[in-house]
Amino acid sequence: MATTTTSTIDPTIQPFLSYGLGEAQRLYQAGGPQYYTGQTYVAPSQTTQTGLQALEQRAMQGSPLVSQAQQQIQNTIGGNYLSGNPFFQGAFAPAAQAATTQFQKAIGDIGSAASKAGRYGSGAMGSLEDRASGQLAQQLSNTAGQLAYQNYADERARQQAATMAAPGMAQADYQDIQNLLAAGQAREGYTGQQLQSDIARFNFQQNAPQQNLATFLSSVYGNPMATLKSQTTSGTSDTSTLQNLLGTAATLGGLYKNIGGTAGLSSIGNWLGSFGGNSGGGFVADPNAYAFGTQYWE
């Protein structure tokens, strides 16, 4: 026996399904969604453009203060200030003036003393004057030497400090380069945004037909298919039907054995016949009807 199942669309949703498919077809034929026609990135403002230009100009020109500082350190490291201090004479003059004044006083005292002693112009007076002159020269020399030594020591300390500061001043050159790179990267960022916007628009336009078709097909195949089912049966009994009949016979045979065979059936028939009442109706069990079950189990 064969069973055929037939599915049909539920008539209650047929109008909605037809409307939805019609709308899907209309959208597909219209070409699908459109890409935004305006600018899809933020362009740099005029203020930003001005700032970038100023940054680039300053980075390429460099700082005049940095260049002068580097030149000063270079002169210091080169020893340009170890000699020829323009202020040396100013520092030496007060000490020299004091020594000269003391010398002149000493010469006057020698002349006065020699004159009182009647020895003015004598060799002794000349010796005393020579001694005073030698003391003046020595004092002036010592003062100049001390000043020169102190100036040299101070300048050597500055030279050493400039040597330690040289790497930092050299690094200042790269700061201008870094600023120029930063300005260039900022411009590249804005250009990159514009490029990405153009690429996105191009990709959208390239994929629009396929996406539109996919949306349409999804709408068609994705609609709920509420269906009604009907079944028809035809043909002869198959093996499963025969197995069901054999199982029923086996059950009846077991029941026949458990109630005592033919005698048991007669008793049940008499008991059921008692329900016939005065009408004379009754139930008579036919033992032959169960012969198949009896033979199967006995």
C-alpha cells in the first residue's frame, strides 16, 4: 500500500506572499540601494591647512635660536674663548692701579729719605728705587697670572659642559625633521581618507548588482511557506500490514489459552448471552474462530 502526500500553500497567506514577491521584484528592477552621493570624509579645515603650512616652513627653516646655540657650543668646544678674553684688561686694571700707586709712594719715600740724609741721587738711592720697581713688576705679573689662570680654568669648565651638551644640541636637528614628518603624515592621513572613500564607493558600485540579486533571491526563497497537506492511499497490503495481523492473531491465541480453551469461550458466551434479557437474544462463541491461534500456541 503506497501513501502520497501533497503540499499546497495556505490560501490565507497567498495574497501576502504574492504581494511580498511583487515588492521584491520591484526593488530588484529599481536597481537596489544607492551609495551616498556626498563627501564621505572630513577634509582639513583652512585653519588646519594654515597650521600644516606653518609647521612645514618652520621645520624646513629650523630655529635660529637652536642654530646660534649650536654655534656657541661649537666655539666653546673648539677653545675659541681660552685666550683673548675681552674683559681681561678690565679685571687686571684695578689690581695694576693699586700696585702702581703703592710703587709711586715707595719711590717718593725713598727720594725724601735720601734727600734728608744728603744722599739724594746716590747709588744707595738708586738701589732702593730698583728694588721698588722690581716689586711692582712682580706684583703686576702675579696679578695678571692669577687672572689669566682663573679665566682659563673657568673657560675649560665651560668647554667641558659644552661637550656634555653637544649630543642634545645635535638631537635638536632631528626635532625639525620629526616635525616635518608629522606634517607630512597629517597630510597623508587626509589623502588616505579620501582614497578610502573612493575605494568604498567603487566596491559598492561593483558589488551592487550581485547584492541586489542576492537580496531579491533571498526574498523569494526566504518567504514562509505555510502549507496544507493531504494524503491518499492505494495498492495492496505490504509486509508491515501482514506483520500487524500476525501480531493480533498471536494475542488472541494467548487469550484463548489463558481462559481454558473452548470451555472458557463457551462460559464467556453464556455470560454475555445473559445480557440478552427477555428478547431471546444471546451471544454464542464459535471455538473454530480461534482455531488458528490455538494451533499457533499449543
